[in-house]
Amino acid sequence: MAGYVYIVTNHKHGTLYIGVTSDLSGRIYEHREGMTPGFTSRYGCTRLVWYEEHERIIDAIQREKSLKRWLRQWKIELIESINPGWDDLYPRLW
């Protein structure tokens, strides 16, 4: 089963949330609609700014754990390496 690691935020250089899922479009939809109470709902993290696909969900989980240990600046640099304007990538998933 494939997996995705993703980062959502509330605005450019705002609060960052790193997650993992096997259904990226469905999971981001849940974040956008506030369907799951918790961190992302509390901080309004609805903008998908970075994601990475992995062939196996286990690899995506490992990558998520690794990214969560990164310094904030490294995460910002990762986002800006592919998305310098912090555009919402959700519409591009279709």
C-alpha cells in the first residue's frame, strides 16, 4: 500500500503539522473541513504546502517520524524547495 507524508499549515511561515496517510486527498479534505478535532482544527491548519509519496506506507511512517524531529527551519526550507510561495497544493491533487 502506498503512503504519503504531508505538511499542512494555517498560513505562510505559520503553524506546521506533519502527517501521514494512505489517502492524501481524503485526509486533506478532512483537515480543510475540520472533521477531526485536535491540533489541526485548533490551529486552522488547512493549507497543504508539501507532500511526498512513498511506495509503502511503512516508509511514509518512518519519513514522518524523521521529519518531526527536524528543526523548524529545515522544514521551512523543505517546503520552500518545492513551493516557495506556500501555495495550497490541494487543488492540484485532482
